[in-house]
Amino acid sequence: MSRLKDLRKVVGDKLRESITDAEKLEKAYAHLYGVSLAATVIAEMRGEDSELASMAAMLHDIAAYVSGTYDDHAHRGADLAREILLRNALATPKEIDQICSAIYHHDDKLLKDEPFDEVLKDADVMHHTFNNLAKPVKDKELARYRALRQEFGLPVQE
């Protein structure tokens, strides 16, 4: 079994333990899997490790889903992700540091961080925006959304 498949099972178990409302659980799965797919594609395009990017994406909002609050979820999520990855022996210490850095920084959409961290930020924005094109793009995500459209060769909307 692959590490990503193992991680998806662990994340699924955590979500089912933490979220009792069926609609919220479905939205959590959809978001994590959507960001994971986007992270894989973006990482491939940019020459980053797509497996690690997908793993980071599967864990990026885990603290929010487990606690029920988005307060400081990125920083808390990096700690929880480290715990999960170590407990389940799913990555090397260096890989864990890389995954946790991306999770830690993923909510800082206005700042530019390391290239691998940027993959997760952009994948998160991609899912937030492309998942529902009728919904207005958040101000803090607008520049990234436009850059992603350009990177993917899509018309840039004003």
C-alpha cells in the first residue's frame, strides 16, 4: 500500500471520529481530496515532489476539522500533522519537516514562502475558487487565483 493511501485512511478515520454531521464530513472529504489532487498537479508542473505535496494537502486543514475551529488552524495543523506522520511512520524526518512547513504557512496567502510551501497555498486557493466559480474570490486569494489561471493557460478574468 502506498504512503498516500495509508495517510488517506488515517485522515478518514480522524475525520469520522471528529465530525458527526454528514454534510460537514462530506465537505471535509471533498476539500481535502480536491486540494490533494490540485497539489499533485501543481507540484508536477513546478518540479516539486507530488507525493509529498499530496500528503501535505490531505493534512492541511486537519486541525480545523478535528477541533471544529479555524483559529490558528495552520500552525496547530502542522503540529498535528507531525504527530500523525510520526505515529504512522509515513515519512522521513526531512519529509515531515517539508510537509509541516507547507501546512504551517498555507494560510499566509499574501506572503511568498519556499516553493514547496507555495504549492499547497496555490492548491488550496485552486480548490476554494475553481470548486465554485459563481462564488466571489476572497481578497487574500485574488492574486493567487489570477496567477493560477495564467499558469494554467486560462483567460485571466478581471
